[in-house]
Amino acid sequence: MKRILTIILSVILSISISAQDITPADKIWEDLSKIIPRQDSKMKINHGDGVLRYVHNGMVGEEYLCTKDCGGNVFDDMTSEEIEAANERNRKMVFGRIFGTIRHHLDSLTAFSEESYHFESHSHGTDTINYSLCLKNSEDTVKRFKADDGSMVYPDAMETIFFDYTASPKPCGKHSRGFGILGYNKNIYLPDRKSYYFNKEPYLEKITQILEQKDIQSWDFKWTHGADYDLQSNWKKEFAGGVLVGDFGPKNAGQTVGTMYFIPREKTELVEVIFTAVDSVTLNYTDLHPEQMFRYSYHVKEDIMQYTESSHVATLFEATTGKGHVSTRVLFGITPQGYYVTIADVENNFCIPKDWSVLKSFDNGKKIYLKGVKPKENQ
């Protein structure tokens, strides 16, 4: 085990790993995470238009609970006294601290912005809060327009941060529910304003060097569904997740072919190093090749590790490798049995079958399981 860890660590150290790109939104979410569970998403993206984008978004909301005497949706397992006590705690501690943290950071950033917009309205139980900050513009003149919700948009800005929040009374008229989005965007315009298809061979060579160790099991798989397969009708029954191409490609057809690598639950030290190494190589490669088309998510490792007893799978990285809907994906997964790294080539619709961790094949609903593994309905 120590030898394997040393080999993997040497791979990490042999490349020039950049520090994870720090954004003005990071500190806000760091402070918010002390109050609420992490619920933000941070990505680095090249859509193919010659611009490298950093996108950091998260949802912020509040909801006060109804009691039986106010006619709203009731939590039956709580008494009216318990609900009122919870609402009072929310008023004094949780929601007040959340908005206080956001206001503090955004007001501080306003002082350094090239231009900023801040609007609030509080009337008859309906609250609206809008912040729009142009931290750095791409041209001398700041262009702006007002969105439908009243917030300000800076289309040419290189760096912006915003907070859009609305709360209104629930049907009972006594309690309220609110929802908002806190977001950060940074645009880096590439030198020739061109993007190129992702060159997967050198990237995957580094990844497979990390994964092809004797303590890591692997197997090939193939998931397919043709144009005649009723994907929409079978979605809830057969699939755990994925992306539908929609109007831009064949209505139902899709093919995902790849290799799945498995690390047993008890090898926690190994999986920590493996996930970190794959993540670091991906971050580094996208730093070195921002001109190639890709989407990289920063927090997939941390998100996956939260599922201590259940199953989950998420895309760490996806890249466009050719014309049409052709891509390469790297995913992290977890089940009660262990941890997974998946490398796959995808054509058209990308769909993850519910038994993804034990399937050798999925062909229009027909499943072939790994040797020795019984279908769930027969277990």
C-alpha cells in the first residue's frame, strides 16, 4: 500500500499543480458554511467561444414553518410550540446571520467595484434584495442593462458578482418563504478568441497512470439506447441521472462506453489519494490548456464523500472531443461497497443506469451484470 501511495503522490508532484483559483465568492461561502450546509457549485468552463469562464453559484433561502392554526402546510411531527420556537430561532440566528454575512461581504466588495447596483424593497411581507457588482470591466466604458427582475447586468465585464433574492408570504399569510441565488462570474478572453476540441490522449494517459494499480479493480462497460427506445417513459424506472441532449441531437439515442475503477470501502487512505490525484491532474491540465473545450467542477470529491451510507455518482470533468455530441467524461462515485472513478466516451445522450456500479452492459433496458452480482430485485 505504501508503495502505491508513493507512486501516486509522485505523479501529483511531477506536475505543476496550481492552487485552486480563489474567487471573491469563496470567502462568502466559507463563512456561510459555518451557518448552513454547503450548497454552492464552482466550475471552470470553456463553452467553445474563446472564453474561459469561472462560475460560482449557490442557492440561499429561508422558510418559516406553519402551525395547524394558520392553515398552511404543517409539520405533523412537531407541535405548534416547537414550530414557533424554531421560527423564533430562525429569526434571531439562522436567516439573520445568513443575510448579515452576505451583506457584509457584498458591501465590502462594493468599495472596490468599478460600478455597483444595490436595490432593496420591503413591503407588506414581500422582500426583494438585488446586488450587482462589476468588479472588473473588459473595456474603459462600462456597459449595462437592467434585467426583468430589476437587477443590473454588465455584459462585457470580466468579473461580476450578484445576489438576487425574493421572499413573499406563504398562502397562510402569516409565514414567509424566500429564495435567492448568490453568484460570481469571471471571463478570461483567450488570446485569439478561439476554442479547440479537447485532446484527450495526454490527459487520460496521466489519469490511467494513477488508476492502474494492483489494489484497484477495473472493468469495461457499455450503456446504449437507440432512437426507438422510449427514454422519457423509462427515465424514472431505469436511470439514476444524466443529461438529455434534447432538440440538438437524436431524440433518444445515446452511447456511453468506458472503464470503471473500484476501490473497496475499507481502503479509505488509498481513495483519498486517488481522488485527490485525479482531481489535481484535471485542474492542472485545464490550467495549461484553457483553449480546449471542457467543464470542470471543483467540489465533486467533497460532495461524493458526504454520502457515507448511500450511493451517488457525479461528473468531475467533461470535454468536447469532436463535432456533434461527442465527449469524454470522468466521474467520481460511491456506494456502500466502495468508491469509483469512471472514464467514459459519450455520444449524444448521456444517461446513467440505476445499477451503474455493477453493470457490464445496458442495451435498451436489457442489463448484463458483473459476474457474481445478482440483479437487485433478486437479492
